[in-house]
Amino acid sequence: MLTINVGVLLAVIVLLRLRRRTESRSRNDEKLTVIIVLALGVVIAPTPLGEGIGDVLGQLASGITDSSR
């Protein structure tokens, strides 16, 4: 039986939607893209990959904050 990882499916959908030309997008199309990206974030967040990305972004943000002092 074939199984599909929801995170991978959402990532593919996001990549396909972002490859389209910006000029041809309507406001509803942009809103749908934002909703899909948020759903992808919710799916990825509790996974080890999501936690790793969060840690890296946290270290990057603290490094930027420390360098500005």
C-alpha cells in the first residue's frame, strides 16, 4: 500500500504554487498559498526536523541580537 507523507505533499504543493508568476496571482490565490504554508509549518513543527530548524533559527536570531550590542 502506498502512503503519502503529508509534510512532503504540502511542501511539493508550496513549491509548485511559488513557481508561478507573481503578476497572475489574485488575492484569494495568495491567501490560499499562505494557508498552505501555515499548514506545512504546523505539520513540520512537532517533528525532529522542525525542532532542528527551530533551534537553528533561534541560534541565528540570538547571534544577530548579540552582534548588535
